[in-house]
Amino acid sequence: MFATNELIVIAMLCSFILLIFTGFPVAWLLAGISVVFSVGSIIAFQYFDVDTYFLTDWSIFGVMVQRIYAQMTNWVLVALPMFIFMGLMLERSGVAERLMRNFVSLFGRFHGGLGVAVITIGILLAASTGIVGASVVLLAMLSLPVMLEQKYSPAFASGIVCSAGTLGILIPPSIMLIIMADQLSLAVGDLFMGALIPGVMLGLMYIVYVMVISWLKPSMSTPPDDLPPITAKLLWDTLSAILPTLGLILAVLGSIFFGIATPTEAAGVGALGASVLAALNGRLNAEVVKDVCIKTTLTTAFVFGIFLGATAFAVVMRSLGGDEFIGSLLHGIPLSPEGIVVVILLIAFVAGFFLDWLEISLILLPLVGPVVSNLGFDLTWFVVLFALALQTSFLTPPVGFSLFYLKGVAPPEIKTSDIYKGVIPFILIQLTAVALVFFWKDLVLWLPSVRYGAG
């Protein structure tokens, strides 16, 4: 039998899950549910002698204010708006258009070559922007018309663009990893290094899949006949298009990995570097700066709005003993420690069908992180594994945001059913990557160990 406070925890979680489907903003849902259950629990304790664990008086609201203030003064989170600015400015810099133009000329002559080019650009954008929405929309607008013109299957083309765009949530600098590091008090640099190999590996798995399918079914990706021959000039143009992006990646990630800068300082370097690239391409002007700043403000406000709602939700949940309750439930599962981790990943995967990665990271991760740590697992490995599982949430309907982003800018001949069918193989590839990281922990832990070993 459950204790009364545990029943309140269950009611609180169920209320959030049910109210999600009303379409009401998540930040307000989290905050509103927190207030309602706080007031209800206090009244139940004071007037009806109901067991509400530590949630017994009105001081809970003072604790909420303190936690929210602590979130807003957290120096790690200063990196968020700067990385968002960097991604949006890079989107406007013209770098991706130049990459696409040269990659199409170089790789488009091979079966599946254009798909490989799109994923390669997706990897480069992921390592320099970290914003999924911007990457998916940009890749879709640049590549989908060309892919359809080359007789790519609409489903195949849609799957390539969606999957390539989602790499930005995993490959550092990743906004998701910064938030996860904050939730579990981990070093952002360790998570960045731990996620680098799995993220690039996932991109390479996408490329292998596209090449194999194009070889087995050449009709799905017919190359054009009017491309110019491969010359030294074409190779140089392609290399010169890649070098600025690689330089930005090295400036941001290299400064973190080699201990030159903290992630927050590196975010400032990235924002400056993206602005310089835009200036070099003749795209930097007052209108662009204004637009990027406005979008950065709106995106940051959206993220922090959910942050504050989730903070209030977490305060109430823990005051009701929710973390101990969740921990006891997981420890009570008659499975090995590895089996419990699999159950947690399965919960995250299923939750991704209905919730955004941000809500899952802010609500579920702080509850299960201590359990995984108590089981003896490295939290850096688990967080990267958890992030890989959550990456599928961008591709799984009905709340797969990459699907919405693509549909919003896709040509009319691409139907919603084409997009859904196209992402299925890539979801399976993502789950395969989760399995590889689960069984081969050094994919995550090797690079951080090299850094500390060198130190």
C-alpha cells in the first residue's frame, strides 16, 4: 500500500501528464500544478492531519523563491543565451549555403551522395550551433528541393533531413547537455567530451545507412548528369567552405577540451566567432543583429520559463518525498542494476512520444540520477546515454518537433505520412547507438579519461 504522501506524488505526476494534452504552455502547467498541490497538501496536513511528508507549512513558497533565485544566478546557465546566439547567427552567416553548394557539386554525382552531404553538413552544424530547429529548417530549405529534383524518395529525403538536424542536440556544444549538467551538478566539459564520440558515431551510422540503401536501391537517389567535373578548384572551394566552420568548432570545443576556457567563456568565443563569419560573408548588418538578438531573447525566455516552472515542481515533489518514492520503486524492480538502467531508458524513450526533451530532462533526470549513482554507474556515462535516448523524442510522433519543423518548410509534395515513414529507420539507428553506448562505456568515458590522464 502507498502512503498518503506517495499517493499525492502519483496524483501530481498524473495531473501533469494529463494536462499536457490540453496544449496549455508547459511552464505555466508546471508552476500551476506546483502551487495547487502545495496549497492542497498544506491544508490537508493542518486541518485533516494527512501525512504530507515535509510539505507541512507555507514556508514551501519561500523555498521556491530561493531555488528560483539560485537558478537565475547560476553562472553555468549563462552559456545558454550565448550558444543560442551563436547558432542563430551562424544560421544567418551563409556558411551552410556555401557548404551545400560545394558539397552538392562534389558528392551529388554519386548515388546517395547528396544524402551523405546533407548529413555531413548536419554534423558540422551540430558542432557549431546546437539548435535543432534552426538546423532542420536550414537543411530542409537548402536540400529538399534539390533532393526531390534528383528523384530521391520523399520519405528517404525527409528522414535524412530530420535525422541530420537532430544531431545538434547531442554533439557538443549542446544546450541539452548544459541543462543536464546543471540538473545533476556535473562538469559541462566532461559531458561535452563524453558526448563527442557517440554523437559523431551516430552521424557516421546515418551516413553508412544512406550509402547502403542507395547501393541496394539506386532508383531512390539518382545523381544528375549535368554536374561539373571534379577539379582542383572544386576541391579547394569545398575545403575553403569547410575550414571556417571547423575553425569555429575548434575555437569553442578546443578551448574547453584543452582547459583554456570554461564552457561559459567558450560560448562567448563562439558567439563572437559566428558574428565574424557572418561579417566575412557580407551578411552582418544591423537588421541581422537585431533579428538574432530578438530570437535569442525569445528562445532563452522560453527555456528559462520552463526552468522556473520545473524548479517549483521539483521543490514540491521533493517536499512530498517524491525522489525517495521514485528511488524505492526503481530499487524494488526485480532486475539487475543494468536492467534498472534499461527500464529508465525505456521510460525516457516512451515519454519522448509525448513530452519535449526539456521537460523530461528537468523532471525525470533529477529523480533517476541519484538512483543510477547509487547503483554504482558513472553519471557522465548515464547522462550521455540518457541524452541519446532523448534524441529520439525529436523524431517520434506525435510530439516530434523535428517532424513539425520539417513539415512547416517542406515542399507540398512531401506529405506528413512520408515524413513519419522516413524517420523510422533513423529511430532504429538511434536505438542501436543507445545499445552500443550501453554495452561499450568507453565510447563515453575514454575522452574524459584522456584529458584527466594528460593533466
